[in-house]
Amino acid sequence: MNDDRLPPVAPEVTATLVENLSPRLRKRLDAAVTKLGARPTHRDGDTVTIQVDDETELRLHAPGGVVATADAITCGCLLAPACVHRAAAACAAPTADPPPDLADRPTGAAPEPVSVTDPASSLSSQEVASPAQRAAADALWSAGAAVLDAGIDGAGAVTQSALLRAAHTARIRHLPRAAGAALSVVTLLRAARAGDPSYRTADFVTALAELLGTAHRVGTASGAELDAARGRARRPYSPDGSLRLYGLFTEPVVTDSGHGGVRTWVAGTDGRLFTVGDVAPGGVGRAVGVADRAVRLGDTALTHRELGRAGLAVSGATVSPDGRLGAGKGVKAVTARGAAWTELPLAALWETPPSEQAARALRSTSRYVDPDGGGSDLLFLDVELIGAVRESAGTCLLALSGTGIAVRLTVADDDPALAHRDNLMLLAAAPGTRLRIIGRLVPAPHPRLTLLACAHPTGGGTIDLGLDRLRRADLPDPAAPVHPARPQPGGPGAHSPLYLLERRVEQTVSAGRAALGMLGDVTAETRRIRRAGLPTAAGLLTALCASASQRERDLFGRLLPADTDSFATHWLTAALYTAAVADSLCAAAWEPVREGPAAAPSVPDRGPGRAVAQTAQH
């Protein structure tokens, strides 16, 4: 059975079915999920049938595409409805949670700002979370700490259901940000346990740290910080008057939840970036098809591909804090002349120094701090292609920016239905080619981007690298050798031992607290970190390992339950610290190359990373 063929199940349904199981059946739940995954399925309209055995069928009824109640999952076995099959099916199915990209879909009316708090109450600097919200945040913290304590291998269906129940409660208590983080943890946890090749441990660390950090902040924050920790159930839009927009490019959007579509980027006369999107269930097939559908914004008949190269004149515009254009009834838009990337106002985007662009992108993408909403994660560079570079994760394209920075360009999506990979390989076969490109920042100790769009190699027009396909005839050189990896310019992150702390943070989520507690003496690692000028990192590593191995005994010498809260606090502190220092190293890597023997800038251990660590500890 392919889990993608099962309809999404609401989190509270999964939690209810697991909670109703007897202790004996809960022990068998993980095995039942695995066994059920090997059984054939059949879809008939809104109903999906799983053949449990020759005589038993399990049905999931999903009107509207989502299993919304526990009664919608029925089983024909003798133990039903108290059988393990219903809970196993819910655990095997995707978790129902509309992704943020769905907010890109045009609506019939202009969306109004929606607050998750009572509209009648005004946010004051002294406002704190309600007792119900603090209780919901505590439940999320406990569920997240349990996942961290058990590790991926030990966090089975029962642990996941506790997290789903906490997420449902948090959403009811108007904590959508924490609830969304919990669902992300469950999704990544299931992907890791299923051996999904797209799973990355770093993504799981980010999601779990977001969950624990947000849950902690709800109980301690007040005023505007509390409002940010709560999050918003809907993206707010505000009026922005009349806008003259110029198309930049269109990128396909494919989410892990099976949604697909496109996002078209446009720029205003003042250089502000906006997006017009259309994302809905359908996967990569829909992403390719929607690019040639009309943009439902005002009276324009442009398709997304055409808008990426044309212009719009918009009146009555509504814009979200992250630059998404609303499509209400009061919005009027007509087609206007576009601009080439070498013409104003678009040409000004490439005049900003790469270091400033990278710093802006880091501010807008960091999940551990509240983005300012004033920028995007896109970078605009003029580069000269050098050639392909082999890496452990595959092959990327090495290019040299105008400021002398060696940048690694990777694909945004490896799906063969999209053109990213083929286009990158063709561009790698044309060393010496000078291009104007647009890419998305990939936080790393060296300059790295996912390549999204570029000027045509012949100089005529632009290429949406996820949708348009280059041909060999478009390239000035049909063949070029694959070069070995070239050294990056020296910098503070070139030989940083920060990875010694990062790998312990990742090891914890993979194997759990017990594996970290068995490490023993880490003096050699902490000594190396201190020699590199990172004493805070050394102290965090020592405290993390000590907390993992600490177990108290009662009067009879029996081990008491581990203090999961204390260990989760130490782990969260280390995760936030490594993320902050990694951002600092990434920003420093984009600084212009210095000529001569000038020393590379250092990254102090008492900067943002230490501040984040101290905040988490308190």
C-alpha cells in the first residue's frame, strides 16, 4: 500500500483512535501499521478500501478529501470498533493540515486581517497567555520532549498520537504556530521511520526546535512577542493602494503533502518583491499545468508564465506581510509592459551587494526568530559559470560572482517532471558563460543557492529553470569536463568545529537521549571547540551530554524516570545556538573576497548565538 493513496486524517481523529486502544493493542500498533502498509488499497469516490485479509476490509470515508471523524474509519473484523486496524490506518495516512501555500489561492473577496485573539481585546505590552493556552503549550512541550527522549526509532504511533492530540488542543486554544510545528514534527517523524529518501535530519532538528521553542515562549512571553509566538490562523492582508508591477520569473511549487502549483514573482517600482500564487491538491502534475493558466487577479488574462515576463498595473491592491498579493473583488489589475532584467526598476535588484542580500535572506528565512516581513530569501547575482562540482549529495554547478565569491548552485527540486536538474546539467556544460541569475539562499558555511531562473545564455529573454527547458543549441559550448570540487575562499566557517556540537544535536533526534548518554567523556571535543574560540559551544556540549547521562536513584537503588524536561531544555539551547552561529557563518561567507593576506573576519562567541542560548536557558 502506498500511504500517498490514503486520504488525509484529521489529527484529533488519529489521537482519539489510539487513545481508545487497550494497553495490549497499543503495544501492537507499530507492527499493525507496518503490516497494513503492505496491503492493497482501492479507491471508489470518497472512500478508500484496504484489504486487511481475505475476509476483512477496512474503509476510510473522506468526504471533501479529509477523514474528519473517527466514525468515518470502519473495519469488518470481529473486534471492531475496538480493533487495532482503525488506529493503524489513521497512523499510516497523511495528517490533514492545509499548507501555508494554500493561502496563495485566489478568493472571491479581499481577505481581512484575522487575529487569533479576541477582536474586542487590544494587544497590550502586559498581555500574557491565558491559563488554557499555557496548559496547551505545556502539553506540546511534554509531547515534544517525549519525542526527543525516545528518538526517531522509539517514537512510534503512540508517541505520535500524543503529539497530534497536543497539536489539536493547541489549535483550539488559538496557538496555530505551535500546532503547525507539531504537525511538521509528526510528518517528518513518519518520513524518517518509513525511510523516505527526501528526509533530512537537519529538517527534523529545525521542526522540533521550532516546536519546543514556540511552546516555551507561549508560557513566558508577553505583548508583541506573545502575539508572534501564538501565530495567526490566517495570513492577514492590508490595503496597499495602486502598484505598478514588473514580472521576474515563475517557479513550480510542490509540497510534501501532495499539493502543487506555481508562484510568480514580480517587483514594484521601489524594488519591493511580491508573489502571485496558485497552489492546490495535485502534486507535480498540477504544478506543470497551472503555469499556463490565467492569473486570477483583476481583469488580466495573463498566464503565470506570461506574467513572469510582462507587467501589471494594480489598483486596490491587498498585500500580506510576506508580499503575497490578495485577489479580492476590490482588486483591479490590467496588463502592462514588462521590463528586461537589465532595465530599471528590475536592474536595481542586481546592484545590491551579495552580502547585504544574504543578510536580508537570512532574516526572512530563520525559523527561530520572527521574520521582519520586509524581505525575501531570493538573491540576484551576475555570475560566470565554472563547471560541475561533485559533492557527497550529488553534483552542483560552481559559479563565480562579480565580487569574486565562488557560489555553488543546486537544483530546487529533483523531480524528473520538472526541468531543474536537466537545465543545471546543461549549464554546467558551458564554462565561461556569463549569466544574470536568481536563486534562493541555502544556509551553509559557504555561499550556496538553489537556482530558480537565469537570463538566456544567448542573451534573449529569461528562463524559468523549473518550467522551461534549455537545449544544447542554446549553449555556447556543447561539452565541458566535470571538475573536482574547488576550495572555497577562506572564512570563519571554513574549518569551524561547530559541527562537533551539531552532530550531537542531530544524533539525539535520531537515537534518543540514551544514545547520547552513553558517549562518555567528550573532553577532547570540547577542548577542540574551545581552541577555535567557541567557549559557549563547548559548555553547551558538556551540559547536553551530562544531562543525557544523569539519572537519579531512589532509596532502594532503582533508577528513577529521567528528567525529560531538563534534557529538552539543554537540547533546545544547543539547537538554537548552533542555528544562530551557522547563520553568522553563512552571512560572513558572502562577504567580498579580500585581496592580500588580510585575515578573515571572526565570528565572536558572544554574538547573537550566545544571546539565543542564554534566552533559551532562562
